[in-house]
Amino acid sequence: GETIDISFTVTKADGSALNLTGASISWDLCPNEATSVVWVSKSSPNGGITITDAVNGKFKVSLSAGDTSGRQDEAYHRAFVTNASSVTSCVATGKVKIYAGN
């Protein structure tokens, strides 16, 4: 496994930043898009996600070597933002490739 930070910038449909002030964020790493199996789950504020610039929609997910150890494959990730009004939106999805460490 490898320790890595993954940075995100969340934008609205018009391209402007989504203000993350008062929001909570969750992020999952799964074997594929259609599964309910979650390999790694992170959350803010103290579970591996840090909002780095709330006004400009920026946050990072911190993965430890243990999070990626033994996962040398293509995977799927997804991030959700729950705003101050308790409305949850999916803000990022996609495939990721996890490579073997040195």
C-alpha cells in the first residue's frame, strides 16, 4: 500500500465553487460501481477527510498504506456532501487504478 492524499474541488452546474461551510463529506472505495461492498470509507471532519478551503469547495481524502494494501486492481470511488441543511448530494464518482507499491 501507499500513503496518498486525493484532492477534490466541488463545483456547481454553473462552474462556480460549492461552498462547503458547515458541510460533512463522506468518501468510499469499492470494488465496482454496482456493489454495496465498501473496501475503504472516509468521512469529515476526523475520519480521513479534511475540508481544506470550504468557500472554494476544496477537500482532500487521506489514504494510509493500509487502506490500499493488497488492492492492486481497478476500483470505483464516490464522494458525498451533506450540506448544513442535511441535504446529501453525490459530488464525485469514477474509476481508480490502484498499483502495487515498491
